[in-house]
Amino acid sequence: MKILLTALLACLLPAVLCWDFPGYPGVDCPTARQKMKGDPKYQWMLPKCNADGTYQDMQCYDIEDPDACMCTYKDGSPITLPGFGMNLTSCVCIVVGWDQYLLDKDNGLPECYNNGYYKPLQCSEKTKECWCVTKYGNQVAPPSPDRKSCDDVTHLL
């Protein structure tokens, strides 16, 4: 898992350093949004804000491209980048999974579809157990070392 994470960061870091993001470090979302509204070169990427002033998990740019969305932290920092073929419709798996990973790196990252939802079968490298979840990450079958699929609980997914 550490090798995968290192490779992922090595690939994303150059792209992150040259990409525009929906916000400014240390600036709340409404302030960044107002600042960007006044600059024509940034009006295509105005951030979407939560009621508490944080950034929404999913930010979509106002351009003609189905792959124009990205997942961000509440401070506007990117977790994913647009233009990498993910075609996001949700950031639930990506954001929650990354938060859980940061709390305990031994747990690894959850398995997510490119659209941002959870894959039904989740497995832990640490415990060697697998379990089933809904697309929102809610567990519907308990962890077991014998579980290899979620076919028996598809009606719950």
C-alpha cells in the first residue's frame, strides 16, 4: 500500500503544482469565491461552498467536459484532479476513505469506482477480511476471511 501511495503522489505532484484549484490556501470558500468572481480568468472555476463556509466535497468546473469535476477537502485542497477519466458523480468514497486513511494508514484506502462511490466488496490487507457495503459505504455484510464476493447481499446494495 505504501508503494502504491508513493507512486500515486509522485504522479500527481507535478500535476498538482501546475493546476488551478477552486480556492486559496487559508481562505474560506465564500471569500475565495468572491475574489475569483472579480477575476475573469477564474470565473469558469468558481468554488461551491457549504453553509458553514467550507468547500463542498465535489467541485465541478463550468466547462464543456464530462470529466470536469474533482474531489476536495473542506479547505479546498484537492484530493483528485479533473481530466483523469474519473467522471465523478460523488466524492463520498474518496473523501471519507482518505480521511480514514489519514487517521490509520494501516487500514489502507477503500475500493472506489471511478464515479466516486464505494465498490461493494471491501477488504482489509491488515486483517485479511472482506465485507460488503452500499455505494455510500454503509456495511451490509460483516467482515469475514471467507468472503470473496457480495453476490449473496446484492438485494441490500
